[in-house]
Amino acid sequence: MSKQRPEGIVYSTNPDFQYQYDQEAAPTTLEPARQKLRVGIERHHRGGKTVTVVKGFVGSDDDLQQLGRQLKSRCGVGGSAKEGDILVQGELKEKVTQILLSLGYTATR
């Protein structure tokens, strides 16, 4: 059980001193029309499997997960959404691009 302390402060003689922690603001999700997503195909480091990758999403992790679920559901395949990227199993670049455009996103291939 370690307490995280701000950088540079080790000890204070002031009995009323309280550490102030920096609160990271949750990233706000841009509206779909302002998102610039790039859709591509990757084959490297995937055990020979082809994956469609959507990059460039700006927003919270929950919204990324929701968009990933929509894409996987409408394509009828598996995949994942993490670290700002959405992975959809298979070579579905055209279909994913059309789905993103129908949802109001700006998507390029």
C-alpha cells in the first residue's frame, strides 16, 4: 500500500500541509463529424491473419469501446478496441469505411 506523492516533495514540517494531486481530466469525445479516422489493413505480427484497423479516434475509452462494438456487430466478426485503435477481424476495409461514413464520421482509406 504505497501512497503516491507529487514529485519533489518528500517531507513537510507544516502540520496543516496537504498534498495536492493533479487530477487528469477525462478526454472528451469529439462529435463524429469532427473525427478524422483512418481505415487500413494490417497483416504483420498477427500470425498470418488479416485485420482491419481504424486509427485516429479522439475520445474516452467507453466511446471507443462502443464504436468498436457497433463495427464488429454490423460486420458480423470479432475484434477489439484499445489504445485508440479499433481492430476488426478480416479484410473489411470497404465495409468498415461505409459504416463509419453512415454513422457520420470522416473516414479515409
